[in-house]
Amino acid sequence: MTPGIVTIIAFYCLGQWTQQQWQLTLPGSVIGMFYLFIYLMCRQQVSAALLLSSHLLLDHLILFLIPSCVGVITCFALLKKEGMAIIFILSVSIVLSLILTAWCLHIFSRYYYKSHELEVDHLADHLNKL
């Protein structure tokens, strides 16, 4: 498990370094996640240690929301004042995120099916087995 955590932290640090080096507005953690994605795509497999570490982090993901909840409680007066603007911005960003995710899924799935020469019927059989 330790090598998996070290791998995740290394890609996080690489993303932070990239963000600071080039003064990007994109958060370093997102850049690091992109680097990890590229690394895993090149390897075509996930190590057991990384898989175990990621499942451990996902199982305890709710703990990462505690600071956000405390911030909401602390800044409740600001939320009362600017709440409608925040809700509008969140709604627009959710819709844009859903559209972008659907587009990416469409593009990547088309690439995946072309590169692996899977037909639609074969895919349906494969999904039914899962």
C-alpha cells in the first residue's frame, strides 16, 4: 500500500511543481491527476499497490468534506447574502461539466472501440457478463 500512496503523492507534487513553475491557473492537484492518468494510459495497467491505495482513499472520501462543511457553517452570513449567485454559478458549472464529460466519454469510447476492434454486439455480451 505504501508504494501506491507514494505514487499518488509523487504525481500530486509533480502537478504542484508544474503549476508553480509556469504560474498556471489550473490547480496543481488537477495537473497531477492528469499526469497520473497519462502514466496509467501508457502503462496499460494499474499496480496492485496503487489500486489498494486508491480504494482506501475512496472508502474514506467523505472525511475530505469535513473542512468544506465547517467553512459553510463559518461563512453562513456570506452565503445568505450571495447564495443565489453561488447557486446559479454552481448550476451552470454542473451542466457544463456534464456536457464535457459526455463529450469526453464519446470521444474516448470511440477511440477505445476502434483500437480494440470491438463490435457493438460483442460489447453488449461483455457488459452482460459483468
